[in-house]
Amino acid sequence: MASSLVSRNIVVAGRRTSMRLEPEMWRALAEIGDAEGLSLNDLCSKIAETRGRSGLTSAVRVFALAYFRAKAVHAPASAPSAETPAATGSGLRPTGLQESLARSGTRRGAR
């Protein structure tokens, strides 16, 4: 059975490494990077700075979840119709990289 994970090489804080993530997670990171004006390498470096003792892949997943959860909290209260961008998953606006890093619980010493 083939793995659904995709391996990619990235540079984190000047060091080359690789991560295995689901295709959906790679797309989420690309969307976050676009919204925040950061390359994938820069975004992962910022996440790595705040991850504490957790592994990078785990910290990236937690960060992406926190990022989009923060957007959902800031989204309008009405349910999206089939025609709205939010219904297709593309209408989320960034609430800020620093806020998402803090919400992800990946700061040093956080559990």
C-alpha cells in the first residue's frame, strides 16, 4: 500500500532537512505562506523557533491547525453559501502569524 505522505526537502534556520506531510498539509502551508508573505522555508523556520521539544513535523501540523482555527473564530457568524469563497476553503483571511504561533501552543515550555 502506497503512503499518502509526501516528502519534501526544506531549509530550516539555514539547515536542510526533510518533512513528510499529507498533500493537504503541504497545500495549507503554501496558503499560509502566501497569506503571510513568507516562503515555505521561512514559515517552517519561524515555526521551528517556537516549537519547544516537539518534532518539527508535529509542530507544523499543530501550527496549521491553530492558524486556521484562529481564522474560523474571526470569520463572520453566518454560514457560507455554496457560492462564497469560504465554502470552497479559499476565503480565509490571516489573523497574523504571531497570533497563530502563540495559539498553537508550540512556544517553548508550552504543553
